[in-house]
Amino acid sequence: MPTDQSIQPIIKTAIAVSDLCFAWDSGATVLDRCTLSVPQGEFWMLLGTNGSGKSTLLRLLAGLLKPQSGAMQISDRIGFVFQNPDHQLVLPTVGADVAFGLVSENLSYRQTQQRVEESLQAVNLIQMIRRPIYALSGGQKQRVAIAGAIARHAEVLLLDEPTALLDGENQNDLVASVRDLVKQKNLTALWVTHRLNELNYADGAFLLEQGKVIDHGDPMRLKQVLLERG
């Protein structure tokens, strides 16, 4: 009989991509047999230079684009967070915007309000439930976008450079908040970034180059690789 030490836990894959290919109508190849997998309940980052295919991959995973070939699978409901939150916040107040994403679920008023309050509590914005969207900082707007995903019970978060328009303090606050949400709620997150300091919060990372994953694994090792490249 095997000992307890020899029994390995079963790790569920939340995001699986295999030999994914995508090219624009012009013929320009963006992804070339891209392959990766993200374990359920972990926070992984996607690195690479401009044009390496990071944002395109996220849009394929979110169903905003269709690949030419290859396979992809996401095991749970998706929440997508854009680089610019103004592109996805559509109603005038925080609470109304989070509730807007629940319209298709035919919930009662009480159920909707409970979902909205719980999701805003999770991102530390419950006190701003009636605040106008225009009065929020960039970091607060990104938290509202994340709250909208949580309210819809998204279990996989796809975040496309969500700190790109934020200052240093708000950058750190947002990445730390997402890390905490992943661990507290057993979510899975794939986060596109150029900022190497954000790797300090990740469970793992992928490095894309010319549409392929050329390296992956420990984020501190990849951080060192990129620092040595200059």
C-alpha cells in the first residue's frame, strides 16, 4: 500500500490551451501553436514584449476572437477585465454598474442586491455603492470591473494589463487585491503585464515570444531571466 507521503493531490486545470493559432485577416500571425495551462485556484501572469500575442490570447480565451486552429478550454465562468475600465463600465453609479451584469440571470431584487453588496465588499468598495463612476480613481474603477465579474460568480479572471493606466501605489494595491481574491475565493486568474515587480504576487508565469510560450514556471526565475536580458 502507498504511504500518505506518496499520494499526490489532484490538480484541476482551469485554463488549457493547446496548439492555438491566430492570424489577422491581413495574414499577420499573432499566435503560433501556443500552448499553456493554468491550475485552478492559482494566479498566473502572462509576460512578453508588445506584439508577442498576450492580449490576443486573452481575447481568444474570453471568446472575443476565434482561433484558426488549436484547442482551448476554460472550466468555469469567465470574467474579463480590460486595460481601460472606461471601456466596460456603462452605468452612472458603482452599484448600478455591478448590477447591470446580472440582468440576464433573472434574479429577484433582493438576490441582485445581495450579489452586488457581496462583490463590492470583496473588493473593499462597499462604502462607494452609490458613488458616481466619474468620481472614482482609475484603481477604484478597475475594482468595480472586478466586482462585476465576482457578482456574476466568475471563477476565472482574465485581466489585460489592468494596472497600465494606474500610478505606482494603485498598481500595487490592485495586484495585491486580486492575489487575495484568488486565494480567499479559490478563483483562477491570468494577468497580462509588463511590470516585473507584479511577478512578486504570482504563483507562476508564462513568457510569450512571437506567439509561443517559450518559458514558464516560477515567477522569480522568469523575473531574473528578463532582468538579465535587459
